[in-house]
Amino acid sequence: MKKVFLFLTTLISLLALTIDASAQIDRGELGSLTTVKDGLCSRRISSADKTGNNGDCVGQFKPGEKWSVEIPGTGVINHIWFTIAPTSIMRNDLIFRIYWDGNKYPSVEAPIAAFFGNGWDEKYEFISLPLAVGPRDGTGLACYFQMPFEKGARLEIENQSDEPLTHLYYYVDYTEMDKLPANSGRFHAWFNHETTDALPEGETEWGLVGTPGCNVDGANNYLFADIKGKGHFVGINYYIHCPSPMWYGEGDDLIIIDDEPKKALRGTGTEDFFNTSWCPASIFTHPYYGYARVNRDNGWLGRTHAYRFFIADPIYFNTSFKGSIEHGHNNNLTLDLSSVAYWYQSEAHELPAAPTKADRAPKPFIRDQDMHRWRHEWRKNFGNGSKLWGNERK
């Protein structure tokens, strides 16, 4: 009898799990594909050659010129794809913008590759659920963020580089509808860049050259989003260039919602914010988070691209959102940081002023020759002894 009871209990438990799992699938993205919907129509605007020939691109756009395309009516953008030529063009200086509902100001503004997931002026493959950069050699730029609009949308690329953009290929796929679903938010994306300041007492990380201080209020943190209004935050691409072999990621994230510092979301370290641990330096790609590019030069010297998308766990705010990360513990490190933040708001908003071309220029790499010059100055500081090794301390 006990065996029968245990069997029935196990069977009921399995059925409950099956029902629960089935309910979760129905609520998920793949489950939603089973619902046939009324009043919708798929549309596309692309660079296809309407003559039927193979000239499936637009161009050229000289330095200072802009390309744009208008989408009329009401709908939701579901997919954007770009590739450009020459592939040598400085993609950090091609600025991508989106304007919603006839607004004169953009609610999306970022260097085109940084928006899709390639930092600096580099090309590499990047995989996530909403954004991807694919073959060949990081030249296919894809976006799957859904973007509602009610009174039209305009996509724009400005060529701020020093050479012509000769070929632009694109798809914009969207759903046309009579009326948006209630509470449809507007998509936003903002790029920031800063070369951060070390502390007056030096770069005291890990207590190697001084006693680290404390940061209670997030003053002087690197700012990745400063939003006014109601909405939810959905992700960040975070690009770090570290000029030292020292670990760059002791900096904590700090998110202040609705201007309530006492209820701030406080983090425990940069790698923790990106769902990793113990000073990672390896490629890792998950639909929601990962490291698409890592610095393997010497220690943590060089460039790293970390990303985190809050797809299953959006961060909600009613009046404001301020997101920042320390650059080293207590903001003690000089780092070259840039980011693209992504969020939705109840209506389209104007963005803070974007960094200028000169301000966002990538920093050069620190090389072995630079390290040797550091060593030369260190030797002089230690009396220039002929057998100095490099790890001596005063």
C-alpha cells in the first residue's frame, strides 16, 4: 500500500510539474507563436534594388552627410539589420539614431557598432538575445528589440568619419497595426563615454600602493544612465579599456530608483553585476549576459566588453532611474569607459547630450615598450641598481 501511495504521490507531482512547465512555455516567447492574431500585417523597408538587379544598397554618404528612412503610421519594429562598406570605415564615428512619433529629437543615439554590440572600432562576433554582431568578421549588425511607434518612426545614420560610406545594406521589419496595445512604451538607447580620474592619492586598488577609501553615495561613479520619467531598464553593453595590468572590476554598481538613495540597488562588484565572478578573462556568451571580448594582453591590461540584459528581470522605475558603476573600488582607477544603455519609457524622451567625436575617440593600447619605460623610471626610483628585478619594495 505504501508503494502504491508513493507512486500516486510521485505521479501527481510530475503532473503538477508538467502543467506548471506547460504554463511557463505558453507565457514565453516561443509559446506566444502559437496564437494567431487579428489586425496585424508584416511590412519591410530595405535597401533592395527595386529594379530587380543586384544593386541592393544605398550610398554613398560623404563625411558629414546623413542617411535616413521613414516608417509611416502605427506599428512595432521587430528586427533591424545593417552591414556597411568599406569595412575599414571607423564605425565609432557612424552615429545611429531613431526618432519616434514625429519628434525632432532622437530617443536612440549611439555609434552604430556600439549600439549593436561591438566596442571601440573593433569587429568581433557578439551573441545575445536582443542584439548580435555576426559573420563575416563582425560585420552583420542585428537587433531584435521590439520598438513601438504611433505616429511614424525615422532611422538615421550620420557619417562623422573621415571617409565616405560607400555601401549601406539594411532591413527594417515591422508589424503594421491600427492601434498599439495599451501601455506600449518607447524604446531608448544612450551612449556615454568617459576617461575616469584616479584618486589624488593614487590608484590604491587592492591596497597595493595605499589604503583604499570608502564610497558610500556613489559620487564620481561612471554614469551609464540618467533617466527621467516612468519605465523599465532592460540592458547595457559595457566597454572597458584598462591601461594597467591591474584588475579593473572592484567597482560596485549603484542604481537609484525614483530618487530614493536609501532604497538604492547596491552591487558587490563589476563582474558580479554582469553575472560572473573572480576576475574573469575568458569569452562567455549567454542570451542575457556575458563577456564578448576580453583583455588577454597582460593581466587585465587592454579591452573588455561585458554585457547584461534584464529580459526576465527588468528594473522598474516611476519617476527616475540613475545607474552608475565605480571605476575601481572607491573610484580609484583611470579607465577608458563607454556604454550603451537600453530602456523603455511610457513616452519618447530626449536624451542627454552625446559625447563629441573627439571625446569618444578610443584610447591607444598600452604596449610592452610602454611597460619597459615604466620599468626604467622604477629602476631610477630605486637607485638604478644593476640587479634590480622588479618586485622590490621600499
